[in-house]
Amino acid sequence: MSSALALRLVDAPEAEALSSRPVGLEWTDEAVLAETTAIAEGPLSAAAAAIDHGAYPLDIMGQLGSAGALGVHLDRHGARIGLSLAAMQAASRSCGATGFLMWCHDVCGLYFEQSANPALAGAVLDDHVAGRTFGGTALSNPMKAFAGIEPILLRARRVPGGYRVSGMLPWVSHIGPGQYCGAIAGVLGAGEAISHEIMFLLRCDRAELRPCPQFSGMEGTSTWGVRLDEYFVGRDDLIADPARPFIGRIRGAFILLQCGMGLGVVEGSLDAMLSVEETLGHVNQFLDDRPDRIAAELAELRARVMRLAETPYDGATDYLIDVLDVRAQTSELAFRASQSALLHQGARGYMMSAPPQRRIREAHFVAIVTPAIKHLRWEMARLSREVLPSGAGTGGRA
Ligand SMILES: Cc1cc2nc3c(=O)[nH]c(=O)nc-3n(C[C@H](O)[C@H](O)[C@H](O)COP(=O)(O)OP(=O)(O)OC[C@H]3O[C@@H](n4cnc5c(N)ncnc54)[C@H](O)[C@@H]3O)c2cc1C
């Protein structure tokens, strides 16, 4: 018997025992953060430049999944949104693109769990959470459509047993053969008007994935155009019907979780500033946004984010405005920190391979990914008008 075969035979019952063991028993706060940090500072830090140039780090995502970094935000694992944010921040400190992949994966898991569809719970969700299967989210367009910014791009028609969906989304990340993502389509009713929307699990193997043009960053996020042509959605793949109340419920968590990515980019920029303090501090002292200032702002913003993470499903308008505000502040701080990192490093930071170069492109992505800064401000203005209707002398909620 070859030694490889012997090994497989010996390992088989062990592997079976492992896969039938409940997922997440060992995911204490300390263990998740320690393991995520070890992955971030080890293999992820070593791979960050390659990921920036297009390597899709599914192996590292698998490691992050088995460390618990992709599941602890879910109710079944203690609804530890703060811990999930901290894990995403630790990874993004080394690589913003991987932080974005974690966010895509996290919210996809949230869709599964919050759907209350038994076909999307159990082993399917366990595999997702543990990083044995992978999937993202195609919600940029519907989020903007619900805010009144643009029309919805996927259209569904009711058919026996479900819906047929057609349309094209220009970019969806963390997908590929065998993968999936959460998506939303407008249902066409009488007179071709949209009666309501459905949210469903889109399986990439039944969709057409089209290559995207080259981006200035996020090249390692496996981002594709997705075309659907009479794609069938059955009951087992329905996440929500209608979709709007569901989105209303998870919107706070969806937006808040993105802060982990931005806070990590700030922290990575801070590392870059500090790394040249000894050699260039005498002249860098004349720069604005020095490390002590960025560190203080980061700590304050992070504390605000963590406070909001304690009640992620708070449906109050004031709460949502606060979430939108910290998300926008995170983008703005990432801008300032990444620009300052480049100024602190000077020519060495201006090299194409230098981390501050990558940080600047990552910070710009944090600012344009939905909800983009302009979208956040649009929503804050709209909600503030609702809370304080013009002409209402006594104020109060509309
Ligand atoms: C690298 C990358 C990864 C992304 N990953 C995801 C993801 O995983 N899931 C997801 O839902 N969204 C994803 N997006 C989309 C992203 O969240 C934003 O929706 C997008 O950047 C545009 O947002 P905006 O508010 O700036 O729209 P605007 O720039 O104001 O654009 C308005 C509309 O025009 C569309 N548009 C603009 N330029 C083009 C173009 N060249 N071709 C086709 N349409 C165009 C935009 O998508 C948008 O809907 C990704 C975008 C990028 C660049």
C-alpha cells in the first residue's frame, strides 16, 4: 500500500468526525482574534502584493473561515458583530482587498441566516461560515435603486414554482465557478410595472460571468459582470419575498460591517507612517495628519463603530443615521491616513510596489463601493429631512 493511500485510509474517519462536528465550538473571542491576526500578519501579509495584482486568495479565505473570522457575526455564533469587525480590521491592516472579500462573504452568510429559509440553513450555511464554500453579494444596484438613485437592473417574472430572472450586473466580487451571491430582482406585474422585489441566491454555475475591465485596485477580488437570461429561482433559493422589509432589517449590519475594511486600511497606513519615523521623523514632523493624530482619531471612530455594533438590528432612524455617519467618517479617515502615509514615506512610498500606493487605491475603493460617500450623504440628508421635516417648528420624527 502506498504511504499516501495509507494516510488517506487512516485520515478518513477522522475527517468524517471533523466534518460532522458542530461548527464554531472553539471560536472564543480571544481565539478568533488571535488566529485572524496570525493569518493577517503571516500568509496574508506575504500575499498582499500578489492579491493587489490579481491573485484571488481563496486559500486564505478558507483559513479565515476555519478561524471563525467569517461567522461570528451570525446569531448562531453569538451575533458578535464587534468581533467580526475587529477580525476584518486585522485582515485589512495587511490587505484591503481581502478585507473586502471578508465583508462580501460575511453579508452573504447574513442573508442565508436571516432568510429563515430552511434550505439555506444547516449544512449549507455551516460550509459557508467555515470557508469551505464561498460567495458574495450583488446588492449595490438594488441598494441604490431602493434609495432612488438608479433603476433596478435585474427583472423577474413569476412562473410555476418560482421566478425567471433576466438582466445584467456590471460587477460582482467574490464569485466564480461553483460559487454564489445574494441578488435582488424587481418582479414585473401588470402593465410591466414592478410590483415588488425578490431576493435570491444566485448560483454562478447557471449564470454567465463576464470578465471586467482592469481596475486600479481590488484586482484579486474575483470581480465579474453577471448576465442572467431567464434564470430560474425556485423556492429553495429564495432569501426574501418581498425583499424590501428584509433589507430594511439587515441594512444597519450590512453598512456597519464595511467599517472593518476602512479601519484596517487606516491602521495599515498608520503602520507605514510609523515605519519611517526613526529615519524621517525630523522632517515629517512638519506634515499634517501625523501618526499620533491619526491614531487618536482611529481609536475614537473605532469606539463609535463598536458601540453601534452592539445593536446592529436597531430599526430607529437615528441609529441608521449614526451608522451612515460612521461609515462615511471611516472613508474620509482612510483617505487622509493613506495620503499621509504616502507623504510620510516620500519617494519610497511612491514606488508602484510600496504599501502606501496600495493603501491609497484601497481607500478610494472604500469610498466608492456601495454605499459610496455620495450615496451615504444622500441617505443622511434624506433621513435627516424625515426626522426634522422642514417647517415643523417643534421638530420630531415625520
Ligand atoms: C472592483 C469593484 C468591485 C465591486 N464589487 C461589487 C460587488 O461585489 N457587488 C456589488 O453589488 N457591486 C460591486 N461593485 C460596485 C460598487 O459597489 C459600486 O456600485 C460602483 O463602484 C458604482 O457606484 P457609484 O455609486 O459610484 O455609481 P456611479 O459611479 O454613480 O455610477 C452610476 C451607475 O453606472 C454604473 N456604471 C458606471 N460605469 C460603468 C461601466 N463602465 N460599465 C457599466 N456600468 C457602469 C454603475 O455601476 C452605477 O450603477 C464593485 C465595483 C468595483 C469597482
